[in-house]
Amino acid sequence: MKRSVIAVVAGVLAVVAAVVVLWPRTVEAQPHLAESSDLRFELTPDSTRSGSNAFDLRITDRSGNAADGDVTVEPAMPQMGHALAPITAAAQAPGRYRVAGVDLTMPGQWEITVSLRGERVVIPLLLT
């Protein structure tokens, strides 16, 4: 009887340990920075999980002044041959933009190309 209780307890502990180790984790969304010759781009995703996502963008010139104009975002996953059509970002405030409903269908390394006034940067984004 004592051995069976020990075996059950050991089995439960093993299952709990496996769940803790293997449970999918989300990486906290952090700002991603990139610079072109004239502009500084800061992209902050709402989530680092695959699926529907949204991005906040802050774009300034080298002096820190808000940059404005038409901003486009082009998500791609070159390793898998995935690319989405360019999406126009919605202006929220001077130098601040938002892109919503971006369907990043699978986990892995994505490249988010952001363009403004002929300046283009590619920002890597790892999704889980």
C-alpha cells in the first residue's frame, strides 16, 4: 500500500513538472527599434503570439520630432514564403500610428517592413 501511494505521488509530481516546463509561454511585447538614414521607428506589438495582432508605431526624425505622412506596414515570413499585402497605418497623433487586424498566421520569425516618405526599415518580430 505504501509503495502504491509513493508511486501515485511521484506520478502526480512528474505530470505537474512536465506541465510547468512544457506550458507555452508568451514573451512580453517590447518596443522594437530601427533607424533609417533620416528617421527612427519604434514598433510595439500588442502581443507576441501568432494570430490576429496590432502594432503601435512611433516615428520621429533624428532630432526626436514627430514624423508624419502615409505609413505602410508589410509583414512577411520569408522562411515560410508568407507575405501580407501592405497595410496603411492609421494616424493617432503626430508621429504615432496604429495598425490593427494584422493576421500573423504562425509562430516564428516575422519581418515587419515599415515605410514613410521613401524611408524603409525591416523590424524582426519573433512570435510564439
